[in-house]
Amino acid sequence: MNKKIFLIGSMGSGKSTIGRLLAKKLNLPHYDLDTMIEKQQKKTISEIFQTYKEEYFRDLESKALEKYSMLEKFVISTGGGTVLREENQKIFKIGFVVYLSISLDAQYHRIKNRTHRPLIENKDIKTTIKNLDDIRGKIYQKVSNAEVDVSNLDKEDVISNIINKLH
């Protein structure tokens, strides 16, 4: 079994939660890129976007991905946009990439009341997530080794699905 696991997918697909639970189940360290960046910068992702803009955040994200991917074993929960950069797509090739896909309706219900989502703040959420999915969906599918549709699954079923795909 590959011990370098990357979780990719849209905001609200459960990358952070599933990453933490999967890592615990597999006895691997877990790294959440957004959390690591927030700790390093001492700012929320929204504050980073507001202060420095998205490109600066993507630079931080790429550096964090490169740093943690050099470790021997891990589960890394990426940000929704991590896949956009080719340099990050190359890093994914060293491990096993799981795409946590989610229907637009399920995604909307998960994120509609959340704050600190810079790409959807002050916007029509349904339109924004549809537009992001149009851009990112094909990339998620292209770079992943496996896909798990999380729309109607509980956390335990998602983790079981991932573990089955790892073997």
C-alpha cells in the first residue's frame, strides 16, 4: 500500500475531516495544507486572500505541498485549488491521489452557512461552486488514482472506500 496519500476535491468534500480520520486509521501522520498555512502565517485563509490575494496563497500552498510531500509517509489534505498548478500535479505523482467528488447540491448544503471561504464570500454560492467545478472537475479526475463520491456516504463509508482502493 502506498503510504503517500493525497486527498483532493472541492471545498466541502470533506478533505480535512476524512484526511484526519484516514490517517488515524492507517497510523499515518496527517497534514492539512490550509491549517499548516494558517499556523505559519498566523492568519486565516480569508485574511491571506484579502491581504495578499490568491496568487500569494497559491505560492504558500505549493511550498507547503512540496515540503510535506518529501516526508516518508503521510495523508495530505489539499486545498480545493491545489491541483491548478502543474508543479503540484507533478508532486502528486509520487503518491496515491484520491479525489473526493461531491454533487453540487450536496456541496452547497455543506458549505452554505460556513464562513472563511474566500472564493465564495459575498458571491452567489451555487453559481460560484458550479463555475469552480467546471474548471477544476476535469483536473481532479486527471490527476487522481481513485475517486470516491462522498455525496451520500457517511465518513466511515468514505474511509472504507478509500482503503479498498489503496489495496
